[in-house]
Amino acid sequence: MKTPMLPLVHSLPLPRVGRPVLIVWLFVAIVLCLMGLTIYGSRLVSAGRTYLAIESERAKAEKDAVYHLVRFATDGNEDDFLAFERAMAKIDKAKGLRRLPVAGFASAERVTRLSSSADALVAQMPDIAAKLRTGSVEGFDAVNRVHRLNLRLAPLEDELAAEVDAILATVHSALASGILAITALLVVAGILASRRFLAQNDRLQQTLAESENQLRHMVEAAPLPLLIVRATDKRLLYVNERALEQFGLDVDGALSRTFEDFHVDPATRARLAEAISRHGTVRDFEVQLRDAKGKEFWVLLSAQPLRFLGVVCLLIALADIDERKRLQDDMRRKAMHDPLTGLPNRAMFMESLERAIAKARRRSSRFSVCFIDLDRFKEVNDTMGHPAGDALLLEVSKRLIAAVRQSDLVARLAGDEFVVLVEEHGGPEEVMIVAQKVLSALARPFRIDWREARISGSIGVANFPEDGADLATLVRHADVAMYQAKERGRNNFQFYSEEVNDVSRQRLELDKRLRGALERGELFLEYQPEIDLASGRAVGVEALVRWRDPVAGVVMPATFLPLAEETGMIVALGEWVLDRALADLRAWHDVGLDLSLSVNLSPRQLQQSNLVNVVELVLARHGVQPSRLRVEITEATLLQEPDVVQRALVGLRALGVEIAIDAFGLGYSALGLMRGLPVNVVKIDKSLVSACPNKRECAAMVQAASALSRGLGMRLVAGGVETEEQRQSVRTLGCDGMQGYFAARPTDAAGIAAMMRAAAEQTLFA
């Protein structure tokens, strides 16, 4: 549940800010005026001094002009005339530069009139000089005229200088008065503004104090843990009662700490600081904290800035989500672990494998994946029940953990499939040691519900990077190697190789084609007759399944039935064979052919709890008497699963179906094992039949089997009879019937009907 941050609401209004702004602008205007007057005064003084300097230079030039003109009139020296002209040029230049810095005053007007009068008098001297050069005037007269001009110019210059000095003094006085007035205004305004600002500051401090008290009250009354921390160093400045309880602290202990002291993960602390620095606030940030006693808990953290005690702080609210996080972690643990064994499941193994690949690439190291499939686990599960199977899986997981290294990962993928991730090993030798320890651990008997169960394991090993540089390839190749271990007798381990992969690829392709064979109608049946040796007529047929593979042609059962048995397809395939064969038997009976039918059952079919019900339903569907059906199992199946076989055979026999043991003599050849089993027929394996004419021990075994079977009320049938000599031998040794190419080759249902009709015709005409 998301908890919003508490708004910081103030009950008192803050001071208005309009008047202080106006006062500030007034101060700015006064200062600008003062600066303007100062600059203007400086420029005016500078201009006045420049004017006086120009006037001084002009007065000197006038004196020089008078002096050289008098000398030229007296001596007629041309140099004096040139010097006169130079002096007049300076006068003209000074006249052009001369500008009075002030205007509009009476003194300024007098200065202008005096300057004009002086300029008029000076203007007469060039005329006098020109007349002297042309001889129009006598030298003595020219000197007198110049002397008179000089007498008039001297007082004008003195008066002009005095007026300019007076003007500058007046301007200086005015500027000084203005500056003093503005400065006084500035001082008065500053005093008034300071008093106003001080009053406003007092009101503001009072408002802030009341706001802080209000904030304290809100924080203290809040239902969530709230903390106020200084933004710069995260020092705790205020903590409410809920926060003190959450962290197990008193007030003094809390105020002596920083908020960063409570963080568990430094990386999370850094991400939180970055988020606050970037956005200023955070909302619902998941973080794990630790209280004063070290107890860790999860919270949703929200923070927003505020001012407290005159500094920038953060108001932090904490919402406890510890229980929710605990539930999430529990859900993740359940999602990533097998509920029965507690081992990592497929999802967690795949994540671990990805990390192992990344680490191995960085370090240029090796690791191995060991796929483990339990042999004969399904037999235990079916015979002892699913609770016993679960107990066995739990015990297997414990033994696997004890067998591998502490650094290795053991996971349960599904069912009876486990995997071991062997990281950072020194080579195949170390992996072989781990695999052998696993096999040894699984080979020891398991005690389940006071009963003993024996299983083994088939292990496939794929190495990184030789057998695959990515997750999918490694897993696939370890699986391929595991199936190769099963094909080589189980209870062993195999390393992946390209040769193994080729075999597995062929097997996989065969498996893919076989899975759709039923739907595509590629399976068909042939029947091999069973001949009664006493009468020489066919008394029954054995159904033999064939596969018309579009790729490989007709495939014999020895090629595809083991694969169907391993993958579980044998159950559906067996039901189809039973249904098809009983349909043919019904058709033969309808045309008057008196035959019985034999159908082979595999170990996995016998493990089906509904086997008897399935057989009963198919018999009823086709209207065939149960006594006309015989099911055959191999001697090896009888030895592997005695309890399962006995339960299934007793049920079938109670239904009325005959029971036959096939391939007798290929295994233990012990009829004593059949005591207590409802067996009606024993079929001698063709390997024993073929040796009877030449090996006395084989003939003795058949003869002993014949005698024992008669004593047990069983029928003895010789399989694989291919010559007349073998027929005579098995008949002499006491066999009741035979099968084999000598009597007839397997054929389809129509061929059986034709053969039976031909045999009946021969009997009729004989």
C-alpha cells in the first residue's frame, strides 16, 4: 500500500514581499543617481581643466604672435613672419577645440562674449602682417597698432580665466551638495528599510517557529515512521515515536546517528542518494534497513525537501513492507526451487548456467554439465506407490548433495532427472571422480517404508567450451550423452562426442517419425502361426507389429520397439496392436477359422494399473472370448519386475486370458520362478531350439523343461524352428507346439485366412 507524504501546511500567512521589493528598487535608484552624479562631476571637472589648458595654450600663442609680428615689423626678418604664422595656426586650432563644459548660466554667456571679443582682436593681426609684407604700412605704424591690440587682449584674457574658474567652482559646489543630499537620503532610507526588515524578520522568525512546531506535531502524530535529516550529511535532526520504535532507539541515540548508518546495502544507498540528487524527491523507493540490534527489514521510502531549524532537510517517510517482501522472497524461492526436494529447479539451474558461462568466458575457465537420469525409478514408483517414489527422490537428492563438491550445484529438472553443474574443475579426471561418486551413491540400496529399493543412474557429461559455447547446446549435448549411457547398459557415465551425437541424432529422427506413425497409419500387423506338433495343424497365431517407415522402408520391431518402450509410446502402440489383432481374430472367427491369438506385452504395459480393464474392454468391443487370447511376456521381464508382473498376470488370468512366458532359455531358464504365477504356456527361445540337434546339454534342458511343464500343467512351444531336423528334435524332446519359418513365415491377416483354408482343403481331400 502506497502512503502519500504529509503536506507541510502553515496556519499563519507569510509576510508580504511586495514592499520589500519596492524598497530594494528605491535603493537601487538612489545608488544609480549617486553614481551618475559622481561620474558627471568627474567628467565636468576634467572638461573644465581641458578648457583652461586650451585657453592657456591660446594665450601663450597670442603672446608669441604679438612678439614675432613686432620683430617682423622692426627687422623685416622672414623667420619672424613664419613664426608669426605658426603662432596664428595654434590660435586657430585652440579656437576649434575650445568648448565650455557648462551652458545656460550667466557666467557662461560672459565667457562666450569675452572669447568672441578676444577672437576679433586677434583676427586683426594677420591683416597687419599682410600689409607689412606688401609695404602698405610702415613698420613703426604696424608696431603701434600691434601694441594697442596687445594692451586690449591682456585684460580680456585675465577676465576670461577668472570667469572660467568661477564657473568650475560653482559646478563643484553644486555637485558636492547633490551628492551630500543623495547620500543623506540613502542613509535615511537605509535606516527606515532596516527597521522595516528587522520587523519583518521578527515576524518571519515567529512564523517559521510556529511552522516548525506545527511540523513537529504533524511528524509526531503521523502513523508512519517519519524522520527529518539534514540534506548535506544525512544527520538525524528529528525522529517521531514510530521511527524510534522501528529502529529500537531513544532520542539521544537517534540524534547521534546519520540515516546512512541504517542502510544494509551500500549499492542501494548510492542509488537512493543519486535519485534524490537528480529529482529532489523520491516516492516508494524499496530499501532494506537495519535497526539498532541488527535486525533487517524492508520499507518503502519517500522523501521530500523542506527547511527545518534554518537548514535544508529531507522529510523521510517509511512504510513497512517487510512481510510483503518476505512473501515475495518465499514465492521466488518456491518458483526457483523444487517443492519436493528443495533443490534448485530448472529455472534456477538455467540462470546459474548462464552465469557460469559468463564467468567462464571472463576467466577463460572450464566447467561441466552432468545430466543424471534414474534407472528403474518408474518401477519403484509403480510397485511401491507414489509416496514411496517421492521419498526415494528426496533421499536421492540428499545423496547427490553429499556426493558432489561443495561448490557444485545440484538441481532437479523434472521427474527422475537431476543435473550437476561442476564449475572450475581441473579437467575430465575431476568430472569423472564426481560422476563416479554419484553412481556409487545411487547404487547403494534405499530403505523406503521398511522396504529395500534398488536403482542406478545414467549420467551424460558435456564440457564448456568444447561441447558447446551456449546454454542450449550444452544442455542438449549433456542430454545426448545421458541417453548414450542408457543405451550402453545404464549405471554408467558417458562424455559427449560427435559420434554419440550422430547416434543420438539418428535416434531422435527415428523417434520423431515413430511418434506420428500411428496417426499416419504406417503400422501394420503380420501373424506367425503356431503349429500343434501332434496334429500338424495351426492352432493359433502370434501378432507381430511392423512399421512401414517412409524413410527407411519396413522397420522390424527389434529396431523401434525399444525406443517406444523407453519413450512410453509402447502403451498406445500396444493398445493399437491388441485392438487390430482382435479385430482380425473376430473376422477369422466369423468365417469359421478356429484360431487363438497371442499378443506380446512389454514391461511398461505391465506397469499400467488399468491394463486388465483395457484388455477387457477391447475383448468386449470385438466380441472375443478371453480364453482365445494369450498374452506373452519375456523371461527377462519376469525377473525384473516380479511383483508388478504377478499383479498384472493374476488379473489377466482371472479375466480368462492365457499367459505365456516367451524366450525361455535366454535368461535364467528356471521354471521354478513361475511357481505361484498363472502361466499356461512356455515358449522355448530359438537359440536353444537351434542347438538341440547338436548339443546334448541343450536337448537335456528342453527335455527337462518339457517334463517340468507337464507336471505344472503348462503347454511347451518351441520357437524359431527352421528345419525338419529341429522339428523332429523338439517333438522327440516333448514339445507340444512349434513356431518358425519351417512351419510358416509371418503374413498378414488375409494370408492367414488363405493358409487356413488351404490346410482345411488338404485335410478334406487326404
